[in-house]
Amino acid sequence: MVVRSVFSLLLMCFVCSSWAAKDPTAPLGWASESASPVNKIESYPLPRLQSIVCQQTIPCVAVLNDQVVGIGESLFGYTVEAIEPQQVTLSRRGKTWDLGLFSLDIKQ
């Protein structure tokens, strides 16, 4: 009888401690964050093309995010592959992007 009472008391303590481990004030459906770190993929926004300057004596340069860059230079992880009078080609991790300028043909 005493052994059964002690066993019941230990079992109750174990059940109560596991129940108390949960936060009673947590919102319904809330799950705590896992302790394992999550690998976040860093993403950089595509640079904004502001201008392209081409002259006959020097190679073309482009203004991306207020910085002047030439062919082969890098900006925020993007490499400038080509600069043409109307577009700039960028690459990053095997992907390429063509950034183009809009025409300034304003008709009134």
C-alpha cells in the first residue's frame, strides 16, 4: 500500500511538471521557435540602373545605385558582364539580368 502511494505520488509529480513546462499564457496555435538554427538565404535587391555613359575613346560605364561601375566590376554581389548604350547585363550565381534604360521620347 505504501509502495503504491509513493509510486502514485511520483507519477503525479512527473505529470504535473511536464504539464507546467507549457506556457499557459501563450496564444492558441502558437508554436515555440525551434532551437536549431535556420539557414537563411541572403538575397540582395537588384541594383537600380540610373545612367549609361558611352564615349568613343573610353569603354562604357554605368551608374548603378549611385555608384559608377565598369565591365567586370562587382556591386552587391552582382558582376557587370556587359554595358551597351541601352542596357547593362549583370550576373550573380549563374543567373543573368538585363537592366534597360527607358527612352526619353516625350511627346506633347
